[in-house]
Amino acid sequence: MLHNQEYNNNNELSNEDFIIRFRKEIEGIINEYGPLAKAFRLLNEDIEKFKEFKLLYSFMVMSNFKKLTEMQWLIKVDEERQRIENYSQRTE
């Protein structure tokens, strides 16, 4: 269950909280996979000092995930957000 502070006024997850939550899910998934778990933990030990900066730390962890697995993490853009971005690009 998400904490209330993670929601904006429209009861949606803020972008920052979405990234942080996504990072936690990546950590959880890869830590369940034995062969990669140790290597992933070792990579992340180097960035522990940034843990207080949650968003920066999240991007660094996801970068380590990409280094280790050679897979880019993908985040689906909400259709409404995509529609707004497309509209703003046309009006520029």
C-alpha cells in the first residue's frame, strides 16, 4: 500500500515517487535472482552514500541494473500525459 504523501492532488503518484517505487521494484526482482543479486549489491555499495537523495539514488540504481543486465528499464508513459506532450510539441 502506498503512503499518502506519495500522491499528488489528483490521487496520482508523483513522478518522483513513481521513479523511486520503480527502483524499489527493480531491486526486489533482481535480489530474488541469486546469480545477479550479489553482483547487483556490490555495484550498489559504491553509491550508498547517495541514498539520502532518493531520486538521484534511484536513477543510479537503475543505471547499475542496465550495466549488469544490459537491459534498459522502460517506463510506460501515461496516455493522458503522452497526449499532453504531443499537443505541446505541436503548439511550439
